[in-house]
Amino acid sequence: PMIVCCKERVGNERRLRLAEGSAQGFHCVIVDDLVQTGGTLRNCKNLLKGEGATGVSAFITHAVFPNAAWKNFIDDGWDSVYVTDSIPETAKDLTGKDPF
């Protein structure tokens, strides 16, 4: 099954909602093309868990993570976070670190 999570910005506020599908009883994998601080991704994870997901992982194509923002993912309730090596410095920094 596929779940669609939508982000809406109202002023400075960011709101997430499930536009379709149900997370209840599923391990969900979030796919994101570009992540900087990871705020939206982490909020989406929390929304999915709140909707009954049994686990949440992420796949990130371009993990920019300025100022070591990847540290926001440590001990944050992720099952796994996968990144490509499109940004080699980031991929090297994440090697051996949980949940990456």
C-alpha cells in the first residue's frame, strides 16, 4: 500500500497530514529526494507512528545535513535511515552510526 503525507506551510508554521492511505499496522518507508535539517521528515515519522505504524524507516537520495544536522536522527525512534553517497562527505560521516 502507498501512503501520501502532505506538507502545508501556513505562515511560518509547517503542517503535515495524511492525504491518503493508512499507516495502521505497517512498517512505513519514507522516500525523500533532498533533506537538510530533517525537520519535515522527522515530523512525518511522528505522524505515521501516531497513526499506528509499527515502524518507520527513511530513504534519502541527497542527504545534505548542514552543520551535522544528521545528529537530529540519533535516538529519535527511527528503525533505519538509508542515504545514497551522492554527497560523499555526508555518507562517510554516517558510516557506522545508528540508525544509518
